[in-house]
Amino acid sequence: MPDLLQLCDSPLSGQTLEFIQFNAHATGTLRKAFGVPDGTPGRAEVVQTAPEPVLVLNRREGDFPAELINLTQIRR
């Protein structure tokens, strides 16, 4: 697979990147500000998609027009 920075900054002839997507899942403890007692088990899910990767690398506002951030309590 080609280098991501090379693809975004100086693509070679015939190279195009149509979109970039970031997915992350994590478990840990939630805090009182979430509305549960401190230390409550929780899960986080983040999905971000950007149609123009060059904007992502420059970190401009609106880089990820399709975004999901989901925090949930893990019920036992």
C-alpha cells in the first residue's frame, strides 16, 4: 500500500484517494459528568469519514462531515 502522506500531498500519476475513514473502539470507565457513578464500565465508538483527505491532513474545520461518536454504559 502506498504511503498515506505521499498519496495526499503528491500523488503519482494514476493515484487518487477518494476518501479517508477512521474507526476506533475503546472500553474504560465513565465519569460522573456522563450521568453515572465514577468508574462505571463504558464503551466508546468513533467513526469519521472525510471525502477530501488533503483537508484532513491540514486539520481545517469541517474535515469529517460524516462523524459518529457513541459513548455507552456497559451493562452487566
